[in-house]
Amino acid sequence: MVAYTDGPSGSVHEVGRTSTVSSSKDPSWNDIMTFHWNRSKDQRLRFRIYDDDNLRRDDHLGQAWLEVNDYVAKGQIYTLLLPKKGTITIRKV
């Protein structure tokens, strides 16, 4: 699930959810999501990663935050570390 907030104490707005990638230890998504960027606000994107289980509740694998102004300033590719293990790489289109 991808959501954004307008600063540390701002409300959270869901942007969307990616499709599920089955049977992969190194999943890749090509989903495109858009949201309204406001340069004057301290907006952050939150990425929550889950293991989709059909038989029981989905396992929460971790989450990562991306400060949108940093992302815009640094270029086309941005990599975030997940707290437990792994990374998320985000590309601008």
C-alpha cells in the first residue's frame, strides 16, 4: 500500500495498492501511482510491504518512508531500505 502525508502530523491519504506478485523472493512491480505534490509542504510517501497469504492473514514485512522533496531533488531513481531486510527502488516515469 502506498500513502502520503502532509508532514509529520498530517493526515494520511492512500495513493493506491500494487498488484500482487506471486511466488517470488525478488518481486518487481510496474504499477504507476500519482498524487498531488505540493513543494511548500513536507510531504512523505509511505510504502507498506505485505506477504499475501491466501490461507491466513497477510504478513506485514515492513514499511519505508520517502520524503518527496528529497526524491524530486535527487533524480530519477531512489532506493529505500526496509527495516528487517531488503530494499524498495522507486523510479520516476
